[in-house]
Amino acid sequence: MNEDTTKDLLSYDEQGKAKMPGGLNVLTILTFIGCAISGLFTLLLPVIYKFSLNMMDKALSSGKEFSAKEMADMAKGRAAIELGTQNMIPLIIIGMVGIILCFVGALWMRKYKKDGYWLYVAGELAPVLGGFLIMGTAQFTGVASILMGIGIPVLFVILYTMQRKYLVK
């Protein structure tokens, strides 16, 4: 891409510095927030799993009668949590690697670097593929887990793909 094309794509402020396009700015800020929240939840995964198992045990011992569907959903959820507990370290490592790749990719995209896009995509794919290799489809216990695990990463990759025209370095 030559300098004239770059000038056509980017706006400049009074000092002649390139002004970040609004869409790219919002996406990278959302990515930084998402990385912070994901990092927190990834590091707290052992506590979250333990809490979830305790809540299931309390629900079962409460004496409340559950429908067959509720019992099946609880059994499916318990199996997924137990599988996750058995593979805790690899899941945390894969999650943190993905978060770091997304964070660095977003930083690079703020500097208009094309390679930042590919780092970001790798960071979004790593946990999805790694989780699938370790846990299979057991990690998707409902619509919410599918949306969080696949829907949001796919949405952000599509949105970043639409902003690639601004990545000129």
C-alpha cells in the first residue's frame, strides 16, 4: 500500500498524526476490557468450578424435586465441570495464551500493524480449538456457553476483519 492510499484511509489531526478510526478504537478498547475480564475469570477457574459443584450438591440435597430435563442438564453440567477440573492447568494455560495474544494483537492494531490482526485471530482461536481438543463438545452445556465460547469470538473477528483496511504497517 503506498503513502497516498494510506492518507486516503486515515484521518489526520492538527499535528499531522493519524487519527484512530472510531470503529478500530472502540473494538480495541472492548478487547482490552474483555482481556481483563477473561484473565480474571481464567485465573479464578478453580474457585468457579468448586463453587458450581457445591451449588449443584446443595440443589440436589435440598429435597426439591427436579424434572427429568433438569436432572439431565445438571448431570451434563457436572460432567463438564469434572472434566474441566481434571484438565485445569492446560485449560488455564491455553486461556492465558489466548488472552495475551488478543491483547498484544489489539495493541499492534492500535499502531496500524497488519500482524496485530493475525495475532488477535490466533488469540481468539486458541482457546476455542484448545478447549475443543481437551474437552470436546462437553464445554458447551447450553446456549449461553456457545454464545460466549464461539459467538463472541466470531463476532469480534468479523468486526476486526472489517477494520483491516486501516492496518497499513
